[in-house]
Amino acid sequence: MSVPPGTAYIDGDFVLMAEAKISVLDWGFLHSDATYDVVHVWKGRFFRLDAHIERFIASAARIHLSLPVSRAELVRILAECVVRSGHDDAYVEMILTRGVSPTFSRDPRDAVNQLICFAIPFGWILRPEERDKGLSVAISEIQRIPPESVDPRVKNYHWLDFVMGLYDAYGRGAGSVILQDASGNLTEGPGFNIFVVQAGTIATPHRGVLEGITRRSAIEIAEELGFRVERRPVPAEAARNADEIFATSTAGGIMPISLVDGIPVGSGGMGPVTRRLIDAYWEKHGHPGWSVAADALLSRRFPISD
Ligand SMILES: *Cc1c(COP(=O)(O)O)cnc(C)c1O
């Protein structure tokens, strides 16, 4: 099997990415019964690691999973994956699956929860050289799984709505997709949140979405720059009339959306608000309040107590 180069932590050991394998009986695989988080490392520094760890721990608690290691051990494991991988710019994922029930019982409480972490090369939804061009998205009729069914604040692998949405978008000549809720409001895309800029005001959907850490960063940076940011329902129509639209994700940061259903957004290219936010976002990556060196975390003694 050909996989990206990197290091994984699985069954308590560090292994090459190609050797990181789970049982086909893991509920994570059989039932998408898992939660996960993705943090990135840029120039050797984790970006907002604490926020990602907090969301991961909160997600696990919401779906009755328990982390087999302490928070401090988790940090140490993630740092070790990064340092062993040798990647300066890395995509770092932590996964907690329900695991395997030794008797194959139908009771999820019998399964032994399993932690898997890995570091592979940084992956972009939109590469920096394509930023000026922006993303082309379709707004699909396929509805996002409602928050009453699966809590989207728990980062999860229930992706068939997104994947079917992607095929819908490809069929319409777009490169990615945004799904709507039952009332025709925008939710999010496969792994990214959405912001709409109109008349200098920035709005982002307030519910039915994962509360992205990049979304939070974009809100904080926009407010620092003096913009007003509203968390509220954003009708699909608003996207069609917006001056600017951008997407946010750990896999690529803040990314302009330049085409919606084949129609240019605003004047077509990257808008001035999006550009300012992108510059400030990458500038924060060297800031000690927002980032920490992976090798500095590794040099802490292990195990350390919380
Ligand atoms: C991960 C993810 C996002 C983006 O969250 P970040 O923390 O910014 O990476 C948005 N929507 C969904 C469904 C996601 O899985």
C-alpha cells in the first residue's frame, strides 16, 4: 500500500505510516464510531495545539469515549510523531475510535477505545499558488446531516453527505461543495467552515457546523482588525450576493472562494478582506501565544503528570 511518508502512534508504539493498521472489527471502521482532530505544524511549530486538544477531549467526552492517555501524554505523543516524521510542515491527526469488542458483542461499552496519532506532510485544500484563483464550489441540494442526529461539534467521519455532495459538485463543474440545512441556510463543506463578507460585515453560520479552530482564528483576527463578525444563519442566497466568500480549515488556513455555482463572487479574484485575514493568519504562526515548537514539547520529560 502506498501512503504518504510519516510516523504514526498505534497500539502504544511509534511506527512508519505504512505500518499503521487497525482491525476491520474496529467500530471506528465498521460504524464511523470515532472522533478525531487535526492540527498543523508550520515551520516546526504546532498552531493552536491547546485549542485542538481541548476540542478533541470535549468531543470524546460527548460521545462516551475515554482517552487512554493523559492530556500531557497526548501532547508528547503528537510531538514525537512530528519529530520522528522529520516534517517541518505537517498535518497531524489524533483519532480515538470505539475500538474492538473482544466478543464481537453489540454493546459499544464492551469495545476497548483506541488512540491513533500520525504526522504526514502538510496537506492543502487550496495550495498557496492557487490562492489568487480561489476555490470553485457548488451549493448542493444534499442536506448536511442535521445537528439533532449527529452533533457536528464533535469532529466526525460521517462524511457520506459531503462525499455525495462532492460528486454532485464535480458533475456541475465545481471543485468542492457547500451543504445546506433543511431551511436553506449554508452549513459547511467537506472539512471547512464558510464566511460571507457583505458591505464590510463578515458572517458565518452559527449552528449545524463544526466549530473550526481556523474559524475561531479568523473571527479573532477579523475582530482584532476592527471588522464586525456575526454568527448567525447565512442563507444560500447571501453567498450568491456576497462581495467575498472564504473557507477556513486547518488543511490550508483561510481560502478564498471565487466561484459559486459557476458565477464569480464579487469581482472574481481574492477580495481585500480575505487577503488581509490570510496575511494576518500566517503571521500568527510564529507568535508564541498561538504556536509552540514541536521539539520543545518533546524535550519535556515523559511521562509527565497533568
Ligand atoms: C475539521 C473540519 C472543519 C474545519 O475545522 P478546523 O478546526 O478549522 O480545521 C470544518 N468542518 C468540518 C466538517 C470539519 O471536519
